[in-house]
Amino acid sequence: MRFTGTRLVSLYAIASVWRDAQNTPEQGAQTRMNAHLFRPLMLACVVLTGCASYQPQPITPTQLAKNFEQRTLADDALRAYLARQVGHPIKPWPLPRWNREMLTLAAYYYSPALDIARAQWGTSKAGIEVAGAIPNPVLQLPFQYSTVNPGPGRPYTTGLGLDIPIETAHKRGYRIDQASHLSEAARVNIRHEAWKIHSQVRDALLNLFAARKQIVLLTQKVAMQQQILDMMKKREAVGQTAEPDINLIVLVLTQTQADLTTAKSASQDARARLASVMGLPIGPLESVQLNLDEFERTGAAPPPAQARRAAIFNRADLLGSLAKYEAAEGALQLEIAKQYPNIHIGLGYTYDTGTNKIGFGLAGITLPVFDRNKGGIAQAEAKRTEAAANTAALQDKIINDLDHALAHYRTSLNTLRLSAVRLSTAQKQLMSQAASFDSGMIDRPALAQAKADYQTIAIAHLNDVVAAQQAAGALEDAMQRPLSPSTPNWTLPQKETPR
């Protein structure tokens, strides 16, 4: 036990009064009666000295906003966290380019969603301690004063009694089992939230990749169409082109310019979305270079049996649902055990007007005459049935989603292969047109139109690449596992370093 200065002074004062009451018989009956009262008070003070004390931790909106604004990708604590996760020092620092792996780890470090999941796990772990607590005995301090003294001693009755509860039928063990399974469900929920962040970072980067590529291609297409318009206006001036042809070119140009504006807006939105997912202000992301080359490549589709096994045994939400079912099993066992009453043992000493009495026996026992906890058992059985149904429904949904995602990814890969052939053919056609221009077989507007047509096919190919990457992401989400074996599977990110 820990004794603070104030508690030591209080104990010293009580002990002094107790000593004086014992060593000074001439003080009379009143003082001796006070001494009897001080015995349990001193015992209570000794017990309470080990209690925990309240430690305030105030938070203010101003401080929260300041902490958020100070977050950066150059923080030394973030560097230490990344080094622990990847298993080697991070050099150079700050990183000159950030890829998806490092951005995902940074999101694990800063993400408020993961902080909430970690805090919920801490709450569940504390619930195990609550479930395992042994019921405390009840201290009884009887006191009675008799105006007419019926005995030879002092005219009052005082003493000390304890009511000691004893749980039966393994109730405490069932409570611990239930709380442990709920804690396990909260623990794997960290994995589930981590994968959601992994998926959101991937989607934001894919959108940013698509927007950047579209900006490049659309900028080139706008330039080509502007050249065509300028040349056609010169022809119109000499009467070689009619006005409807000019209007058609203007419509195509303005539509391409609108698409370029949309792509630039999508790039800003994707960067803002990435900052939101990572729990960062948008400023730190604007000042770093991002490596998005991995979205240029696609992997092969896994075999169906392998993908299904990965989904069933790796999905954190399914593991959490199973843990909740086990918790429902523990709850049912506890309700069944409540049919058996607990036992209360009474121990005590009583001074009764000159007579010393020592008590021992059963202080109380509940007789299950009118209620054998049928309502609690029925409710626990219904919750177990509900948990089983939820788990089965979730597994069915996972398998269906996986089959759909796998089929869609295979279709996307086939479409992408055809798109690559079309792009290659268009590139050869453009080279042929350029050779025809060099030989004088076609004029400059025809060559510019060929370049613009190639940009259109390149944009369509880019859309097919993005669609394949989106299908790959859906398949990864169905399995909660990366398709690429070189990509780390960060399933349970921890953060020991406070920020």
C-alpha cells in the first residue's frame, strides 16, 4: 500500500487517540466508547490508502486544432515509427518521394480512426479486469445505546462484522471469458480499420494517378486541337473551309478544355481526400513528391480456391464476428450459472452490554424458488442465435463479393490487354501519318488531327488501366489482402510513440 502525507497524518491522529484511550483508564466510559469506534475507522483508512486518485486530462478545441495543424511528414516521431514498422532506418529523411507503402504507414500513425479503434480495444481490455474482480466483503458497524443497562458492562452494543460473498458455479470465469472474447473482437477491429485506411489511401492515390495522367494527355490534346483550329481559321480566311467545320472544331476543343478543368479539379479533390484519410492538413502533402508508378502495373488474378481461403481466414470483420459469437456463448454460460445462488458468509465480533460475542455463519443465500433466471437464459440464447446468424450472413456475403470481384478483375484484365493492343496500333498509325507528312502525302492539319486522335485513344487506354486497378482494389478488399506478394500486409499497426 502507498501512504501519502495527509493519510499518514490522519492515521497518526487516530492511532494517538486509540493509544490514549487504552492507556488512560481514568478518562471514563465515554472515551473508551470512542476508542471502540476508532478501531473500524483506522481499519477503513488503512484499506483506502491504496485507492487510485483522479488525474485530470483536460482537452480544448484550440489545443486539438493546434496539434492537427502541426502534423507533418517530416516529424521525427513519425520517422521512428516508420523505422519500427519496416525494420530498417529511414534514410534520407525527410523522404524525397513517398510511395503507397510509406503513405499507408503514415496514415496508420496519424489516422484518428485507428486512434479510436485502439482506444476501444483499451476499453475492452479494461473490461476483462472488471469481469475478473472478486466481490468485496461488506463491513458492518453495528452500534446501539441502552438507556437502561440490562447487563453488567457498558450500556451500549458495538462491534465489527463482515459479509463475505462467495460466487458459485464458475460465474467469475464465465464473465472473464465473455470479456476476453469481446476484447479480441475489439483487437481485430483494429485490423479491420487498418485495412479500410489501406483501401482509402490506395483509392485516393489511384484517383490522383488518373487525374495527373489525364491532365497530361488532355493538355496535349488541347494543344493539338488548338493548332487545328488556328490552321482551319486561316483556311477559312481564304475560302478553303466552311464555317460549320470551324464550329465543329470549336465544340470539340471546348469539350476537351472542360475535361481538362475537370481533371485538374479531380487532382485537387484526390489530394484533399488523401490528406483527410491520413489525418493530415493538406499543406504537408502539397510539398512532397508522390511515387505513383505502381499503378502502371497490374498483377495476375489469384486462383479462386486461394482467394476464397484468403478471404475466409484473413478477413478481420469475420474474425471479429466469430469473437462476438464466442462472447455470446460466454454470456449464455453465465446466465445459466446464475441459476445457482451465491453464498454470503458472515464473520464478526460484538460487544453487547458486557458480553463478548463472536459470530460465524451464513449471512444469506438466495433461494431460487420463484425465478431460476429463465428470462436471462432465454435472452442470452436469442443473442447467441443472432450472433450465429450475423456470422453466417457475413461469410456468405464475403464469398459472394469475392466471386464477383474475382470475375470482374479477370474481365478488366482482358479488356486492358485489348486496350493495350489498340493503343499500340494507334501509335503505329501515328508514326505512319508522321512519315506521310514528311513525304508530303498529307498536310499539317491532317497530322495534327492524327495526333489528337491518338490522344483520345490514349485517354481511353488510361481509363481501362484505372478500371483494372479499381477491380484489383475491390478484389483486395474482398480478401483484405494485397494482390502483390511484395506489398507488406500491415494487419495490426501499433503505435508506441505518443504524439
